[in-house]
Amino acid sequence: MTILELREARNKAWQGAKAFVESKRDKDGLLSEEDAKAYADMEKKIKDYSVEIERMEQMEALENELNKPVNTPIVTKPMKADGKDKAKTGRASDEYREGMLKALRTNFKQVSNVLQEGVDADGGYLVPEEYDHRLIQKMEGANIMRSLGHVITTSGEHKINIAATKPAAAWIEEGGALTFGDATFDQILLDAHKLHVAIKVTEELLYDNAFGLENYIIDEFGKALANAEEDAFLNGSGVGQPLGLFAETGGGTVAKTVTTLTADDIVNLIYALKRGYRKDASFIVNDQTIAQIRTFKDNNGAYMWQPSLQQGEPDKLLGYPVHTSQFAPVDAIAFGDYSYYNIGDRGTRSFKQLVELFAGNGMIAYVAKERVDGKLILPEAVQILKISGAAATAKTVSK
């Protein structure tokens, strides 16, 4: 029995015991010896229920404790035995961060020995850990797929096993022979596609200590990488780049193709997704499509669109969150559980400077690179509604 069932049984037993006492009292309000013995048995059973409930609660608490991750991230500064902060080392150290900033400002003419700890194979320098962390934050803030998908950090090719077929139950007659269904498995590989972004800075700004070079580089690299990633995670072909959510092959499952979008199409899209995926499902829609969807009403005349009441929370459509992206196609709407879109980050991002290329213009270029891949590992987890007339309308508007 569950804890809840035991509590209900204890409460029922207690109510029965009270009713028994009230019905068995004599004119003096006393119980006979036999009735007192029967009540004592009832009271013992109630106490036994309490003991068992307490035992199960302790077991549940212990189970929850044992199920906690063993490698819980440390979010506070490590402390020495004497209570003083431990010195950061490697790319996490302040010396490495200061050395990188000094190298950036001097065209990498003044490269301290500490940077040798982070030399990249292609000749660049790995970004300090603080830089890398802030780049990730910048991309997550601007890239909806990094917040919705499942992000994996890999050191090499990452293999994901998928159950292709599952054994099915079958009815058999008494004494009949058992039949066995074979479970088969597919394998999806997350590779690493190289993504570059370059920015140029004038020498005057580079040597001006008042110019926030560090923040400028972080912002520009972060925004550019985020935009390129989100576009690829949604529309990528899988050739030299991630495979997008809306890809014709390997993307989400096309539930239906319509000429003109209607309110009924939105309802049908929701129920095209299997019930198990709907629990954590949401919409991904192009900004241009939102204006049309916001006019839709249900059979009671109420708007299907529900504006968010809290800043930072997404709007909702028929109770499900809506995420908008400028990179989502105008002729398609996605609805599904995007945790089945896996994003594989390979290694660490790195910086490199290009002096000679723009030397004649008094400019210095910086290049950031990363290696990343993304794939939807279960196409049925995301349903796509295609709108055949939307693409033509978008082209007409853009002329």
C-alpha cells in the first residue's frame, strides 16, 4: 500500500473505533470487558498504521536522498582547510583572464606564459573559463533552442541509442506457446560542425583603456554565435551544420499541410502529438504568424491566445507556451517536446587574432570558433503544421 492509502485506512479505522465506543457504552458511559478488549484491538491497529506510515515516510526520504546526483555542482568558492579561498588555476585563474585581455589589447604581441595552458590546435587561445561561461549565458539568452533542447558536452563523436521497435503484448490461449518480440535499436551520432564568427576593431579603440573591449567582444561573439546556432537548429540541412527541427528529412513529423491557417488547424496540431509528449510541449512560431494566430477564437468566442501575466514567461496558446523566433519558417508551425532535440558541444570555444589581413586599414580582427551539432533524435516528439500559402504571402509582402 502507498502512504496515502495507509493514511486513509488509518483514518477509516479511527472513525470506526470511535463509532464502536459510542454504540457500546452502557447507561453509565462505560464499556463491558469484552467491548473494551475489542476497542483495545482497534486502537492497536491504528497505532500499527501510524508506525508503518512513519517507516514508509523514512524510506521515501532515504530513497530521495540516494537518488540525488552524486556529482552535484559546487556553486560556492572552494575553501582551504584553514578557511582561506583556494587559488584558481588554469583557465579559471585571474592571471589567465588578465593575460588574455592584455594579449587582445596588444595584438597578441604581449602573450604571457600563462596563456600557454590554453593553446588551441589551430593556433588560437582557448577562452578563459569565465569568458566561456559568459558566452554560453549570452547564447542561451538569445537562442531559444539552447533553453528548450537537451545540451550535451562531448569530447568526441557522441552516440545516442534509440529504441526502433519494442516488444508487443499478445493474448494466448491456456497452455498456448509464448511468442517473443524482438526489440531493435537505432543509433544517432552527434558530430561536431565548426562555426566561426569574426569581428573587426580599430587600433584606436584597441589601445583605449576606457573602451570596454572585453564586454564588446563577449557581446558581439555571443550574439553572432547565438543567431547562427538558432538558425541552424531550426533550419539546418545537416551537411556541414546541425540538422534543423524543420528539416524535410530528419526534422519533426509533418502532421498536416494546409493552404490557409485556421483555429481548427491549431487544435488538430496539438492532438497530432502523442499524449506522452504533450506534457512538456510548446509551440515554435515565426513572428509574422503571431498576428494571425492572436485573432483566433474558440467555439465560445474566447481568444485562444493567452498573454503572459508575468515578465519573462512565454505567452500561451490553448494552454501551451509559445516561443517565437525570427528564424522559424513563415510556412510552418512546430508543436512538441523539444528536449528530444539534442545539442552537442564539442570542446571549448577559442579566440584568435588576425593582424595582417586588415593591417592596411588600421583594423584588428578577432575570430571566435566553436564546434557544435544538433539533431532531433525522436521525430515523433515534434509535430509540424505546414502552411502552403504562407510562403507565397511572405514573398509578396517582402517585395
